Amino acid sequence: NAQLFLPSLLFPCLICNALRSVVPHRDHRRSIFHLQRRGISRHITFHRGSSMGLLLSRRAQEPPNRRHSLLSRVWGLPAELFARTMRFLSLRGQQARIQRRMGEDTGAGAADVLQAGHGEISVLSQNLLADSYTRRNFNKNGIYRWVPREYLAWDYRWRRLRELAVSSGADVLCLQEVDLDKYDDEIAPFFEDNGYVGILQGNGKNRKRFPTANAVFYKPDRVEVLDVTSRSRAMLLALRLKTAGDGPLVLLANVHLEGDPAKSKERFQQCRSLIKQMHPLVGKLQPTLSESEASIIITGDFNSSPSSALFGLLRNGIMQKGAREPWQSGDECINDEEDFHSPYRFSNAYGATEQDCPPTYRSRRYIGPVDFVFHTNALEKVRVYRICEADMKDVRDWLLPNWKYGSDHLPVGAVFRVASERQTDGLSTEAVQSSLVQGS
């Protein structure tokens, strides 16, 4: 591949140096890329999706005093772009080596790592990366243009995603970015065939306006769903563990908060709305317990880092008036109202700092944790779901989705132990459901 690629890179640049410009084709199948070099605009036309298209898909500008390497002088390319070319060739070699490993791996995560025992509940969260978001008309900013097309194909990604989810052995699967066009025919039937029962956020209403939604799949032999509440960015479920008697109660929230990095205020408002909705429900389910004794899990895609103000709200229970992100400046703030106090204190199952949390999102511009599993201290963490180090190295070296993981997010999950004698509160399922109906 490299032997064919290098001449294809050299030849157009020599032609461009001789003729100063090449008249761009008007064919819609081609893309025009501009190189600014020494103040002279040169136009080079390549097939969309070609190797050169990947390399020169961004405008490159060179200051007059930029020094060139010997080969970059010959090729007529800025040194920075030449270095990018060499990195691309190196990655092509890595890709070939990784592809050879594909036949040796099933694509699934560690089998049964989230298998829960008696008095325990396990949860796995996964952002699926909706198929509609990877299509060309939804990809105008080119987020996935560096990902090989075969890894973006839904059939390939879905095979990897479903294998990983089922092999984890989790009692409850919390999914985000579920494409509603594929839910009824592909997603729900697969999980139902593997012993899960599905619940779709808002029952999939208004699909034209909201093409994606959250979904929860649970094992009916492990947990019982007593109540479901859907918010715009979250699902809230009241669960009871199935034991010999009336098992312990757990409140579970599956969230997908605002994704725009600049909209921290919206993420705070969405989280505040969830907490306000959660508080009266906890009072009905566990009326004799204090807030610190309530069993609550919040998991999903928070689109926030451990250093964010939102992370601090969940951990410390307060968002002060005028609070802002560490990177914000000026008069911009997250909370321009009075101090907001949450009655709950949550811990992240993976740790409190960015160093403790493995990266769960990988793109060309960012790598870091944005997916979490928060829990109250009434739940004892038994273990967490982790990606093996070899796979994590591939994630750091490559973008997501890749050959093994079918989304731009990695899964997170944990197993928790619930103190049955403390959490049941002596309420039967019928009594809990009656309380919920009376309060609605």
C-alpha cells in the first residue's frame, strides 16, 4: 500500500509546482483541497475517500519562514503536513497488524465480568452511536472521516456492540443513542432473544423530531420494574431485586446529557431536573429511610469530565450561584440562580479524579472519560467493568469506532451489593405500586 501511495502523493505535487494550479473538476464525486504555500493558492483535486483525500482534507497554511525537511522540499509539502503523512503511513501499518488479530478475537468483552450474585445488582452503560449520526448528511463536520468506512457500517458495529453487551452478563443494560428506526426490528428482538426485556424512553413517540432515545434492557429473573419515568434526557426506573421475599429497592437513572462542550449550563439544568424528579420518588419507595440511605444509581453519557462542575455537583451535592467550569472566563456561568442543593451525595464507581477514570470517548480532538456510573453509599461497589490494557492501547492509538468496539464511546459498568434487610423497608411490591399510583 505504501509503495502505491507515495507516488500518488508525489506526482500531483510536482504537477502543481509546474502548472501552479489544476482546474478543479465539477464532478460531485470529487473534493477540492487548497494548499496555501508562500502566499500562492494551489488547487489539487482528489477522489473523495482516497488516501490523499484523507491527508489533505484540512487546509494547511505555512508561514514564509517555516523550514522544510529534504523530502518535504521535493514534494512541495509543508513540514507539518509531511509529518502527518508519515504518521498516516505508520498507522496504516498498525491497522494491518490489528486486522490480523481480528480472526483471533470474538469482539466481546470479558465474559460474565458483571455477573451478579445474591443481593447484588449489575449495570452496564453503552452509548451505541446512532447509525443516523454516522451518515454523510449527519457528518458535515467530519468527526468520523478518519475512521475506516468498514468500521462505521452499522452491521459491523452492531455485531460488536451486541456481543459485548450480552457477554458482560449484566442484569441491566442502559443504552444511549438508540436509533428508533432500528429498535423494533434489530435491537429489541436481539436482546429479547437473549433473555432481556426492553423499555424505550417515552415509548418512542415523536420519532420524526427525536430519531434517537435511551433504552433499558433488564433480566426479568433478576429484577422487577415497578415504575418508569421518562425525561427529555433521562429515564428513571424503580427496580426491585428478586430474592426469596420482597427484595431490596433500587432507583436507576439512565442519562444522556447535552453533548455540546460549550453547553455546561444545559447539562446542569438537565441534571437538576432529574434530581428534582428523583427526590419525591425516593420518598415513596423508601419512606422511612434518609436520603443518605437511599439506593440510587445514575449512569450513562454525561458529556462531562471529572474536573467539571457537574461532577462536583453529584459528588458534593451543591452547585453554587455563579459557578463556572474551570475553563470558562468572563461573565459566563453555569448557575445564574440561587444555590442548588442536592439531597444526595454520589460516588463514581471508577474513582474521583480523571486519573482514576479510564477514557470512554475517543475522537480526533479528545480522549477522556465522559461516561460514568454514580452510586450512593447505600450501595457497596463490588467490582467495575474495565477494558483490557491491550485494547485500551489500541483506543489511545486509534479513533473510535475501531475494529473491536462499535461506538465512539466505551462501555462502563459495575456490580453493587444491596443490604436487603435495610432496603426492603417491609414494603411488598403491591404496597410500593399502590404508593406510586396514589402519588402520581
